Amino acid sequence: MKQRMIAGDIKYNLVIASIALMVSFSLVLLGYINYFQSYGLSFKRGVVALGFTIVLATLVFSILKFLIAKQFSNDLTRALKSLGFSLFISVLFSPCFAPIPHYPASPLFQPVSRIKITLKPEENKGTLQLKGVWLRFNEETFSNKEFVFSSEWASDADKYFLSANAQGELYWEGRIGEHATLTIFPPDGQASATVLWDDEETSSVLADAPFVVKKKSATPTWYYILIILLCIGCLGFALFVFFNLYQWMGDSKSRRLVVVLVLSLLTVYTVYTQFENPEIKGRLEIQEGRHMAVMTGTALNPWQYRVFAEWLIEGAVRLSASLGLGQGYFAVFLALRLIQNAVIFGFVYVYFQKIGFSKLVALVGILFVTGSMLNSFHQSDLSFNTYFDVIFYLAAVLLILKDLFVWLPVLMVAAAMNRETSGLIPFLAITTLPRIKDQRSKVFLILLSLVVWVGVFLALRALYPDRELFIPYGYQPGLPLLSYNLTLSSFELVVRFFSFAPLVGMLMYKDWMPVLKRFFITLIPVWFMIHLIGSVISEARLFLVPQLLVFIPAFLVFVQHKYERYFPAQHV
């Protein structure tokens, strides 16, 4: 019996140690890929990396032992199932963090390239002397000395000759940088040259000018897959640790502190990422110009009619100037985006709980909200009206779910001034009527909200009449824009934005809450139809409203069901 217990303990520790080693190795390798490739490889750096991996593995081993003991009563099978579920969540989230393919800087990951040069002198021209071959990449130059010559070449003191009517070949094989240039200098006689470079063949006659061949190598597919797998593994382990530490805390005050800290960090991180994004960073200088166009009534349709954010920004700038703070538009832009992201995270967290999800499952939803927000920058400026639209929709559904309909008409004044897409808010309210008492007063408030929206919509167009309609990329709204939106390039960005959450959520439709089904029927068909024929869907931020209100909650139905199965029920 004692020997069995010892054998069981050894097996138990070996499994945990194996997981710890895989996690630590993945973290170190991912860190090297992202931050240290350009430093090259050396024995000393390898020793440092190995030592760091061992230290990290020890820490991970200790964390796993603690969590398995505290949360699973040393039941390794249940713990592994829980870890597997966390990894599955990470897989579903993977489109959000899938990296844009970049060529590896380290030879460790660069593909092997093969070059074959064939030179043939013109007939009856006598012996031909090679003048030189250069291969350049990564600021390095390789001469013909680095090439292997075929037997047809004769050499004499680093000089190479090819007899008349002979055909000589040069070979090179090695790992190569992304951009490489091969230069063959003209020999002392005219000759034909053929370059076979990784199955791409190019030919030329060498006479007076060098023969130059340039190559841009593609990122190896296996390298791209490796990065995704490493990210999935590291995120899956992090989710496993977070889920169980959050449960282990027990105390509600500690959990509230964790939630506030997580939401605050994500607010700052998403704002930092957005302001550092190349597409947005390059447009910050023209953001002020677009703002002034709206303020002076010279912006295109529909931007001219989205005045709420611009009036708010202008008021903040003028208030700052009157107080002597001297802060310009950039400071106001930054402050407003911080406030917007903080409000979105706070509102959506409350919304997830209000429709029936536990606090921890709601935090899983926050992870997917973050992924969508980080993939909503394509062809975008700061898009304040889009983010306010999300805020107004979240505020509206919270008012609806709390039966505070009296505030809907007030909300609709700002929402209609902000963006015309807010017109669906009253219809979302109508879908909840079957569960509401005193429906007559609620119907009146809903109709009043719709009247407010129509009134503001018409008033803005009367105030700024005949504004020219913006035509994206020259595609007219309707079938031309629809055909453009159905291209593969658009769908790649859309998949990154949505991840696999909508697909999994739709499979759980029969288990959705009634209010979620009503929101889906009211919002999704109309929203997608309008944006498919009237906007560019690769600008994925336009789908933040349906993603946050319907698709992520639908996915959380799946998470809640499985979470109760794979984690200790008393902590859910």
C-alpha cells in the first residue's frame, strides 16, 4: 500500500512538473520571439535562458501544487479537465491575438534558401572569367567565395574561369533574411545567366550591367502557427490560474478589488494600444481637422450629423482654456477615450451579470470584449461617436433591464445627437414588454423615445442641410458596397474582431435567456443588413454594439454551462 502511494505521488508530481516545464518553456520562447530575436544566439545567452526557464518552472510547479490542493482536493483528473477547459477558451479567443505575420529576425526561425546560378559563355568567345557574385541580406554581404562551384570551373588564386562552350554553376544554401539581393557582375565576356532561387527562375544576358535579382521571403507558416500555439498555451494557463485564485480568495471585498484592478488595467491597456496603433497614431494630426469640420458645418454626411462627441470635446477644450490649464485637443482626446473605455468595461460587466452570468463568467466576457476592442482600429481615427454609441446602447439596456424606462427619452436626446444607429434602442425596449408590468406607461415612454430620436434626426439635417454623402473607396451604398464587403480581405479582419465567440454562442441558442433572444431578433438582422450595404465591414468597430450586447453574452451561456462542470460548483 505504501509503495502504491509513493508511486502515485511520483506520478502526480511528474505530471505537474511536465506541465510546469511546458508552460515555462512556452513563456521563455514567446518572450524570445517577441523581444530578443535581434540579439542573436550565443552559449552565454542560452545558459541564461535555461536558468530562467528552470526558475520559472519551479514557480509554476508551486502554483499548480497549491491550486490543485486548495481547489481540487488533490484530484489531478479534475484539475486537468479544468486546465483543458481554460485552454479551450484560449483557443476560441485565439483570432483576437493571432499576430500579424512578421518575418523572423533570428536564423533559428528563418527558412532555408537555395540558390543555383548557371552561367554559359557565348559561343566561340574563349575563356570567361567570373568578376564577382554578391548576396546581401541583414546588412551582410556574401561574395562568390561563399558559393560552391561546379566542376566545370577552373580556379587560380581566387579567380574562376569557364572555358568556351562550357556551362558552369554556383550553389548557395543557408538561412536568409526577409529582403535579399543577388548581384552577378558582368564577366570579361558576354554570357547568359540563369538564377534558380527557391523554385523561382530568372534569366538575363550579362554584358555591360550587373544582373540583379531581389527576393522577399514569406514568413514560414510553421513559425506563424508556433506563435499562435505558444500564445494559446500561455493564455490558457493564465486563465486557469486566474479562475482558481479568484475562487480561492472567497472574500467579496478582495474579489471586488480584483475586478476593479482588472477593469482599470484593461482600460489603460486598450487606450495605450489604440494610441500606439500605427493606423490611429498616423491620423491623430488630422483628428483635430475632422473635429473642426463638424464644428464649422463643413463635414461630409453622415459625420456632420454626429455632433454629440464633437460638441463635448469643444466644450472641454474651451473649459480647459478658460481655467488656464492650457491643454489642447490631444489631452482632451486622451482623457475622453480613457473615460469611454472605462465606462464601456464597467457597463458591460454589470450587463453580463444583470442577464444572469456569475461574476467570474462575466470576467471571461470582459476578456473577449478586450479582444474585440483591440481589433477595431482598421481604417480608424479615434471614432468617439462609435464608442459613445456603445455606451448609449449599454446604458439603454441596463435601464430597460431595471425597468427604468422614464430615463429612456432623456438618453435618446444624447444618443440621437451622437449617431443615427441609436435608432434601434426603442425597438430593443419594445422586445422586453412581455416581462414588464404596467405596460401602458412603458409603451408611452418607448414611443416618446422614438419620437425624440426622429426629432433630433430631422433637426440636425435641417440645421446642416445638403451635406455631400461620403462614398467609401468609391463604392456606392447598396450592391457595390455589399460586393466589396464580401471579399476575403474584409472577412479576415472581421474574424479577428469577433473571434469564435459568435459561432459557439449560436450553437447554444436554445439555452439563451429570453431577453437575449429578443435582443438578437431585434438588433442583429437590421444591424448587419444596414452595415453590409452602407459601410465597410472591415472597419470592425462598427460591430461593437452587437458583439457586446448579443454575441459575447451568447458565448457566455456556453462558458457558464461548462464552467459549472469543470470547476468546483460551490465557488461559481
